[in-house]
Amino acid sequence: MEKKIDRRTFLSYLGTGAAALATASAGLGLLEGKASAASKTADHLFGFKTNRVSGYFEPIEPSNEDQLLLPKGYKYDVIANFDDVINTAGDKFGTGSDYNAFFPIDGSNSRGLLATNHEYTHQFLHGEIKDGKMSAQQLKNELYYQGMSVTEVFQDKDGVWKLDKTSKYARRINGFTTFELTGPAKGSSAVGGVSSVQGTFANCSGGVTLWNTVLSCEENFTETATAANLPLTHYGWVIEIDPFDGSFLRKHTALGRFSHENTAMGLAKDGRIVVYMGDDKKDACVYKFVSNGKFDAAKGRANSSLLADGTLYVANLKKGEWVAITIDAVTKAIGKEGFKTPTGLKGTVEELKARFKSQGDVVTNCHEAALILGGTPTDRPEDIEVSPFDNTVFICHTNNDLHGNIHGHITRIFEKDNDLGSKAFDFEIFAAGGRQSGFSSPDNLAFDSNGSLWVVTDISSSSLNQGIYTTFKNNGLFVIPTSGPNKGTAMQFASGPRECEMTGPFFAPDERTLFLSIQHPGENTTDLNNPTSLWPHRKGDKIPRCGVVAITGFKLG
């Protein structure tokens, strides 16, 4: 019997393998609110020991209003916006707010630390840049306002989320902060022989570790590093911070250097740490790192050393294989008779041999090494999440107009034997963007403990409300239940202000609060006296301000 596909049906492009057919018929039955003992992940997004989000909401329609719109019964509190003071030292909240991670204080769901990434600066900070060159003050701002903010947030007696500016933990981590390098590039010629570097910036998404620290990802770092005359090889890494300890600052070179979007951490069956990562650019690859040592919960933060010693792999989607990215493999590949430089990679054989002399060179030039070894170029792999319900791995491929993938899709990887440490996998196109699904350009992902998938979109500001993107209107936040009466249907939960992305969705442990960033409202403004957005609509304010909100109204049962 032919069944008409509703335009909001998200799960419209399921694969045809046995696992996919089982999923299609069972409605992702494995994703029903209980994590497998064999699928330990960094599951701080999920309230497994609490009630589950239930009742959901009446979906909203797409909108092009300059507002953050939510379903009936929900509200949001603005916690912090660009340039807000966050502590008694006078530190300011950064720009380009992105990833969020909430850490309860003393087990509280209504008071904790919020770690927020700051991806890039904007015209409302710098004003006019004369002759394309920043002034000394503009350059200082460029480095200061990127990176990360750690803030202390709380919910008052009236249920309103606020910033605690007296917090002893609140601080900025930015382009002036010193980081220790770990892993194979530390002290290598690839990074100029140094063991520590200045600053972090271009911090996009991230992840939480099994030992309660934050991994933050440096993505499009070239422009800032060049403007500040800083070595390019000191950026493009995964950094690690401890929200409760300002002295703990590391860059893990074993995880590779590329345009990192986020990290997703889990455990292999034998107890080794596994970290999945995407390289957010067109024709870039998907990676995972597997530690040599095993996770020991009793060691706490000392487990961080596992991220300095292990094997980095790239996905070969055609073969369903994870290919180890090592100096031996790269040297062997380049040395083969008839070797040809892969498409998308520059350099003669002799130039490539000179570029790759050590494992430090390999991780520093990770994208090039991956292509040499047969890594599959994909369509902007952004956020990756490991389902704690069935150990499958979800990857947002946002889009790639070079290959006609205009609206993007979500890939779902099935590791062999359900083992995150496996070297073989199968996959399916779990969901495709377009008119049939009601969304375009999926970006960040999160699960709730019902197994529902929360997805934000990233249609570029220059394309919003134009041409084939008109029907989607402003970027949105969608929820896709995986069981129950609305199984498989993408429902729009939020619509963002004009020209913004909504990024970094992160639930408090009890799932009564969802933290969310509003990034670059009014991004296309050319006349600073007439911005295209004024969100959050502060009285008397003449510019838009990116920031973080706390959404409440969730009914639990």
C-alpha cells in the first residue's frame, strides 16, 4: 500500500540494511529511555535518574519574525548576552555564542556552571575596519571576545534563570590564555617545537568527557590567527578545560588538527575511550580517536591523559572501514608506485614526503593525511552524537552545494558488534533535509531521555527566506520522537530571530531546562545604524546581541 509522506516526516530516507529495516518497523524501539550498560557515553544531556520529558508540545510554524518563538506553555529567560559582565573582575561575555554545557553545583538542577563557546566576532563589536586591517584595539577585542565563558547560573524563587556575577568560578578563556599541548605534536617541528601555546578562538561546538570536563573545538581559526600574527599550527585543535578549576587548560594534538565542529565521547567494549569528530567544511572527513589505555572512573580527571595516547582513524564510507592515520601508513601510501595526489590535496609526491616526517606532522596536517589514506570526503560533517540507547552514531552532514546536497542529511553509523572501538561499520542516511521534512541544513544534535532527537538548523544568513529556502523561513529547533503517536515526525519547537542560528542545545539533568545559544542575529547588517535584527530587544539598545537563553515549561512524568 502506497503511503503519502508528510512534509514534516523526518525519517524519510532510511537505509535498506537489516538494521535499518528493523529500525523502520520498530520505530527505533531500542531508543526507549534506558541506556544499555554496554553503551556508556558522556551522557550529561540525559536525565536517566529523573523523570523523562513527556507531553511534548504543539508544534509551531516557521516564522521570519525577529523573535525567539516557542510553543504555547514554554518561556525563555535571557541569561547572558554579548558584552554582559559575568564576574566581579569585570570580564565580559563573548561573541558568537555556540556550544553550552551545564554542570550542577552540589547536585543542583537549579544552580550550576555553564560553559559556553564563542566562535567569532562581528561588525557590532569592531565597527568599521579601515583598509581591511584591524587597529590594535580591534585586534585585542578579536582575541578577547572569542574562546569560552564559564558562568554561574541559577533559577530564582520565581523560576527565572539568572547570572550570578559574584561567582568565584566565572571567568573567560580566550585568545590570551596559555594552553599546554599534549600528544604527538607537542614539542614537534610541526608546531615550532613548543609545548605550550597562546590562546584559543574560533570555538564552535564541543562535548563533555566521562570525567566531567569540557572539550571545546577550534574550527575556522585562520582569519584570527593571521590577523594576530600567530602560528596557524597552534590552532585547529580540541581543547579541554575544567569548569571548576581555571588552571586546567590543555590542547590534545592526538585528536588531530582540522576544522573541528564537536566531540562525542563513549567507551569501547574493552573500556578504551572513543571520541568521534567532524571536520566542518565541504569535502571533509569523519574521524574517531581510540585511546590506548582504558577508562578508570576512580581516577577522575586523571583520565584526561588517555586523550594524549591512542590512534586516530578516518572513515572510509565506501568500504565501511575506520582507517588508522599513522605516519607509517602515510609514508607507505605516498611511496607506492603510481601514487597520485588525491583530489582536493595540493603537492607533488616529493613535497608530500617532505611534509610528513613524524606523527606530529600527521596530526597537524590531518585532513591531508586522511585523504592520502582513503578517507571519504563528505558534506560538511558537523555535530556528532553517540546514542546512549543503542550505541549508534548520528552525524549531521549540513550540506554541500558542490555535489547538489543542498539541504543536508543525518547519517547514522552502526559499529560492528555494537562496539564503538570496532574498525568496521555500516551506515544509513537516517534523515534528509528538504520540503518533505520541513527543515534544511541540520547542525547540532541532542537526545532527551525519551530517545527523541533535538536538531537545530544552519541555513546561511545570506540564503534565509530566499529561493528554495523560503518555506523554511528563519532557522529552527526541531524535535523528532522515536516512539509513540508522533514517531518519526519532525516537529518545530523553536524559531530563531532574524539571521541567527540556534546552537548548543543542552538539557539540565532533570530535563526541566534547555540551554540554547542564539548566535549572530542580524548577521547581514551592513548599516550599523539600521541593523536587520534587534534581538533580544533590550530597551534603548541599538544593536542585536548574541547570547544564551534558558527555556522552561517542560512537563515531566
